Amino acid sequence: MEDMLQEINNLLAEHNGQDVAVLDLRKYKTWTDYFIIVTATSSTHAHGLERHIKEFCRMREIELIGSSRKKTDDEWRLLELSKPCGSVIIHLMSKRLREFYELERLWAPNSII
């Protein structure tokens, strides 16, 4: 699982995703095992990152359970990946919303990458 998380981290960085954070949530026994949070510079950039993630999943036979816009203006997009060993939710966020919601501040002690 950590290899896959590192690959996604590298993919996002390769395509200019900013401030990628990978958070381990397993100890909370919640609906997901990991969050990946990344800042996109525009809605076009977020759409491109989403396209690259979908291609990554297709090539590695990782199930993409869903993707959705959290905000109507494309400032926050969610993608949920599922593997037999766990699930990952990727947050593609604008800088403005990332600073407002501070998701990593809530989970910061659990950052793994």
C-alpha cells in the first residue's frame, strides 16, 4: 500500500500538484485508510490531475469507486480508490479551500509522506 501511495504522491508532484500530503487514518478505524490532499492551481489543473489519477488506477487495476465535486465551482474534487488492502480518498483542492478547511491540521500527526 505504501508503494502505491508513494507512486500517487510522485504522480501528483510530476503534474505540478502542490503541497501533497498523505495522511494515515487507519488508527481511527474510519471509512477510509488514507487521505491524500493536494492543491490544484485552477479547476483545469484539478481536472487534469483527476484524469492522471484515473489513468493510474486503470493501468494498475485499482478500483475507482467514485469521483465527485465537493463544490459546484470545482474548487474541491474527491476521488475514492479501493484496493483489497485498504482505501484512499484523494482531495484535489484549491489553495483557498485548503487554507480554509485545514484538513491536514486536523490529521497532521498522521502524515506519512
